[in-house]
Amino acid sequence: MQYENIVFDVNDSVATIRLNRPKAYNALNSEVNAEILSALDEIDADKSIRVLVLTGNEKAFAAGADIIEIATAGPGLAREICERAIAINDRLENMPVPTIAAVNGLAWGGGGEMAISCDFRIGGPSTSFRLPEVSFGIIPGANGTQRLLSLVGPAKAKEIIMLCQVIKGDKAYELGLLTRLVDDGDVLNEAYRLAEELKALPGKALAAAKCAINAGALTTISAGKITEFFEVCMLFDTHDQKEGMAAFTEKRTPEFKNC
């Protein structure tokens, strides 16, 4: 499918979604969000894809919702816009393949919410996170309050959101908003290096680990324990479990088939 606001490609089992509205700092309007959802559908349909890298350009990952589009919205339109953004972030959070946000420059508002929906976030000293919605008379609307709470705790989440703080690269890494901190010019390369690391591991085990961790982090530890128990038992019915353990006992490199 041809896209106007994103660049989507698949190379050697790694999918890349690059936000491509440079004049608007990759602001997330309805057209962008619709294209992201369509690209996620393509990824779900392509079982050869092992990892997703989501990125922007050197100046901005994404500057958030397009204020021009939403400034005069009423509650009904606001609900539609938020529902679409929530759908994207839930997809990123729950899809079975690992998701990596390569965050150059601004990850503000909805862009920051999208980035923290990914499993891994890589940035540099010039990366900046900000949830400025309170300064516009609203609050984050794509579940950013809850995901930030899960990452940094309630006191720090209140400080970041209620004071509209800018969190730069080093501090973002310290707080867990970034999972890897590299030089600004190496952000995307590091994302692809991480993708190669993940590709070498059995996909079903990665998906199960993601599912169990999310269950504990996003609901309760008790729910996470139950999910972990179910997932690990089911993995004993996979080729890769048999291959991984056989390779260990035979002192050889495993040949995983992601099944």
C-alpha cells in the first residue's frame, strides 16, 4: 500500500514505520494515525516480520497531536481522536513482535505516548520527552497518564504531566523513558542493532515474555503470575523449546524456527 504521511518498509524480517510529516514535526493528525493503523495491519498479516522499529526524523520522533486539527473539537470529536490514538498505542504494546522506538528529537504529547507504548526506546542527548497537554487545558488522551505512571511512579508522573516538564536524554534514560542512550547520530543504527539481537531469539518465547511482563505491569502482579504460568507451560509445546534445550545439552548453537 502507498502511504503519504509515513514510510513503511520491511527488510530482512524487520519492519520500519517512519513518520514522515517533517514540516509539522511529524504531528499526529487523523491521516497519520490511519496510516499507522494500516501499517500495523500489514505487520500482523506478515508472519515473517520479527521486529518493528518506529521512528521519525532527526528533529522529531513526533510532536504530538496536530493542534490545528483538534483546537475547536468538541467532546465527540475528541473521543474519536483519542480512541484512534489509544488503538495505535494498545497495538504497539500488545503485538507479539517486539517494538522499538528510535527517538530522535521531540517526543512530545501523543508522540511521547506512542514512544512509551513500545517495548524499547532508544534515544540520544537531544531526545526530549514532554507531555504539555495541561498547558493547553487538557490532559494526555492516549493513556499516557497510566503508562507514565507505570514507568516512573505517581509522584514523578504528576510532576512531569502537571508541570509540563521537558525531560531530556540523560534524565529520560535515568527515569526509564529511554531504555538505551546513545549518541544522537547513532539512535536509528542502535535500534537496528537491537532488532538483530531480538531476531536471533525464539519469537514465541519473546511474545510470551512480553505478555507476562505486561500483565503484571499493567494490571496486577497476581495477574502477571498467572499469565507467566500459562505462557511457560504452553511454550513446552513449541519446536523452539525442544531445540533450545537440545542445543544446550549438545553444546551447539540452536536453530530456531519461531514455532
